[in-house]
Amino acid sequence: MEKYVGVIAAMPEEMEAIKSKIKNLKEIDIFNLKFFEGKIGKQKIILVKCGVGKVNAARTTQIMIDKFDIDYIVNIGSAGSINDDVNYGDIVIGKYVVQHDFDITAFGHEKGYISNIGVKLESNSKLIKRCEYVIKNMKNNDYKCVIGTVATGDIFCTNKKMKDKIRTKFDADCVEMEGAAIAQVAYLSNTPFIIIRSISDTPNGENQIDFNKYLKMAADRCSTFIEDLMNAN
């Protein structure tokens, strides 16, 4: 039997952009989460909104893996750029993901190190190659796609000094609040994953204003990328 591609978004706008691409939509309620089943092209999809933050993301990921036959998981959504070469509307594919707020340096480990995990988790290599194929064949040249590092933390980062620290420490391209938690649960459950984020803001002290302005654009660009990715299967 064909497996599902699991798609996890944090915000309603991010989820609705993907939902609009799904045909034969069916809603399934599990533990107060609404899962949406259907197809993008010929690929079976299960979509869910996890809510903001690492605990919500981890909980939802485990429920998805436990309740559905998942081939791989895609986390999509918005992010803040911490790489000056990555601009609003650009897409970052997380080859690597880190938890920038995980800190057991008191025990001699480097910042971001997680026991039995390490500092960085790496997305599935076949999914990275599929993303590279999508990027190569994209017809829209209004924005660029970068394959790099996504940094996750339970902080909506507005501080430029924090931005610069995360960039320097982890060589990260963007910051957000769910990706590495989804990656960690998927990794521990032997489920392939990929993190795909579009830039809605950059930490500058007032980026919550930019976030609200550019969230829909970021969500739409992620949904288009997902549609292309599913059709590349």
C-alpha cells in the first residue's frame, strides 16, 4: 500500500497554503489535532498544523508517525533570515538542522549538543537530491533557494546580536521554532525528513511587523515548492 508524505506546518496560513493544493480532502481528528488526507498529484498526503514551538512540533510529529504509514516528513513554513545573502521570500532547504537554544555547556559539551543526537541532524540525502532537482527545474527566478542550515529555538528571534551569534556558531541561514524538534522525533523514529522554509523576516528589533507582512508570501512559496516536490516523486 502506498505510504503518505507527512507535511507539518506551525501556522494556519502555512497550513492553508498547502491545503489548497490537496485534492480529495478528508479530515481526521486525533487528540484535538486536525489531519487532512488527500493527494497532491499522485502522491498521498497527510497534512497537519502543529502549533508554534518545539513541544507542539514534537508531539504532533510523533502522533503522525504513530497513526499513519509515513514514507517521509516535510516541515514547511516561514523563517527569519540570519544570512545576509538570504532575502525575503527566498527558500532555505535545511540539509542540517540545529537547536540553537539547547545548552548543556556546563557539562563540557558545545552549544546545541544533544545527548545521543549531537549538534546537527542531517536531512535525508535522497530528499535533498529531490529538492536539488526541483530547484534546477524551477521556472520562477524572482527568488532563490539555498541548501544550508536551519536553526530552531523556542524564541521568536528579534535581537540582532542573537541573530549574529546563531549565524556565527552554527553557520545557519535562518531561524524558526519547530524544524529541529520535528527532525529529532523523525530521526529517533527512523523516519526520513526534510525542512523547507521561506523567509518572512530578519531579526532587526521590529521584525514581527515584517513577519505579519510577508507570512502569506512565505507560505505560498513553500506550498509551490511542495507541489513541485510531490510531482517530482
